[in-house]
Amino acid sequence: MKAFVDEDTCIGCGVCESLCPDVFKLGEDGKAHVIANDCSAGCCEDAKDSCPTGAISLK
């Protein structure tokens, strides 16, 4: 599974990074970015479900 962040929708709240720091990181632009190609960790689902703007998708 692979994670994607819609940077136009992301508000940079940091929930994804706090739940799944091996996959998500807030960048200097204040938006979340995917830093790992493989999102097989269960935390990715939690991050997706917890994103207040729905900016995270998994495929």
C-alpha cells in the first residue's frame, strides 16, 4: 500500500506525523509529505482516518 497527501487540502496539523512518523513528515512548507514508499504499517490507516481534512489517501 502507498500513501498520498493532497497538499492543496492539507492544513499541516501534524496528526499524521504524530501517528505514523516513519511515513509522514511535516515539511518546511507546513504541509505533510510522504517520506516512505511502503505504507504497510497499520498506522497509515489511523493517519488517514484521523486527518481532519481527508488529505491522505491510500492505494
